[in-house]
Amino acid sequence: MVTLIIGKNSILIVLLTCALFWLTNMGCNTNLETHINALDSTSQVPFPSHFPLTITDSSGQPITFAQPPERIIVLDSASIEILFSINEGHRIVGTHSFVTYPDEVKTIPKVGNAFEINFERIVELNPDLIFIFYDRFLSDLKRLGFNVLFLKSADLNLSDISNQILLWGQITGNTPKAIEKAIEFFISCQASSGGFGYTSKSGPNQPRSAIGCLVLALSKDTDSKAYKQSVKYLMENAAHDGQGHKFYSLYYTSQAVFRADPSLWRVWNSKNVKRLLATQSEDGSWNGNYGKAFSTSAALLSLALNYRYLPIYER
């Protein structure tokens, strides 16, 4: 029997940080190829949008939607593309002059650009929602009585972009289509090795690939080639040799591998426990990227499935 040292500092760190993580659970041979090829899919689960819907914007202010907005002015090119991709482009009644894609935007009224906007034109269009990704005109628009959603959207990574797609699905009441498009985006970032890059196929690594693999599992896409390749990548790179963000990766790898096959997880978990024992400090902590607090919390959370804790969304 092995025992990990858990000092008072470690316990405090975990109590403070556990709320930041979703403890994911599922549930159960050791030939890798055999198990990956045998992965089964389960029935698709609907993902309804619920109203009223409250979103906290980048300034910390809540905005509540009683129902999907019908007339949206969108001052953000990425959001325009997302709305059309989930078949909700008909809700857009105005945008800025820098938008050129898709072709449908040519007929949408323009209300300004990043440097100036036409408030009179906005009033004429009578939007029930204005979306902006910078706060330059935020206070002026609110003073005019408009419902404004301000969300910074520059320098987005793999998860951020997918979350933005899902957000628009929630706002428009079309979450299933948004999830479909978000998964398509994730898969577009998968390299031939099965790993996932940051915002494209280039530079796959274990942390991003574990997240990508877990996303595919949670979306019930476990019969796809993309999912099976991602599981294989995780198992082939499970030692994390020479890779950064080790402890960040451990948590997501534990979740992704357990959902793929608990018997594969048992092999991975046994090695993980040994690695953690070998690197644990005398005070019960671990040190890595982002310091002791994060590293210790992530290390312990990678062991959570030994206790079969249910994730928050399954309780």
C-alpha cells in the first residue's frame, strides 16, 4: 500500500482550489489497440438552452436574457461568423464596416468601425442586444438604454473559441447546433498524430490533447476516428517526458483516459501514483508550473477518480 503525504498546507490548498475543477467520473483490459478500437458510442444527449439566461460580461456586470434576442447588432467579426455557422445569422441587424465574411454580411447595415460608431443609426435599427468585444463605446451605449454584452475576444485559444460558439448557441436558444460547430472546430485542430494544437493542427501536446479527448467523450463522439486517435495519442504520451504544464495535464489526462476505458485508466493511474510519490515534497506538496498551490491541487485532483467522485454536472 502506498501513502501520499497530505500536510495541513496541502489540505488547505485543495479545499481552496477544488471548486475550480470539475471532478469527472465514468466508468471499465490492457492491449491499447484492442481497447481503442472497441470504444463504443452512447446515445446523443440533448443540450437545451434555458431561459432566463444570465451571463456575466468582461466588466463583471450580469446581463439577463428572458428569451433569445431577435435583433442583434454585432461589432465583432468572429461572432458574426459563429452566428451564421449555427444558422442564426438572420438575427443580425447591424455590424461594423470591417466585416467581410460570410457573403451575407454585404447586405447587413453598417453602424461604424472600431474607432467610431453611428449612434443614430443604431437607434434606428432598434436592437434588443448589442455585442462588443472592446469597451470603448460601452458606457455610451448603456446610457442610451441598450442591452449591451461586452466580452473580450482577442487572442482566443482552443477552449475559448469553442466556448464562444457554445455561448452564442445558448443566447440564441440553439445550443445543439452550437455544440456541433464547436466539436467541428476542435476536430479541425487535431493533428494526424491524434493530438490537439492550440488553435490549429500545429504543436499538439498532452494538456491540449487531454482536453480535446475529454470534450469529444463528453459530447458522446466516442465512435469517431478522431476520438480513438486522441485516446491513442494520450496513452502514447502519458509519461509527459519533456513536456511542460505537467500537473495541469495530469488532471485532464486522468479524466479523459477513465472515460475511454477504466482498465486503461488503472494502468495509467498506477504509474501516475508512482510518479507523484517520487516527486512529492516532505510537506506534502508538489512544485511545477504556476507554483505549489496549483501543482499540488492538480496532482491530488488527478487521483480523485480513485474515490469515484461524481462531477458537479452529474450530481
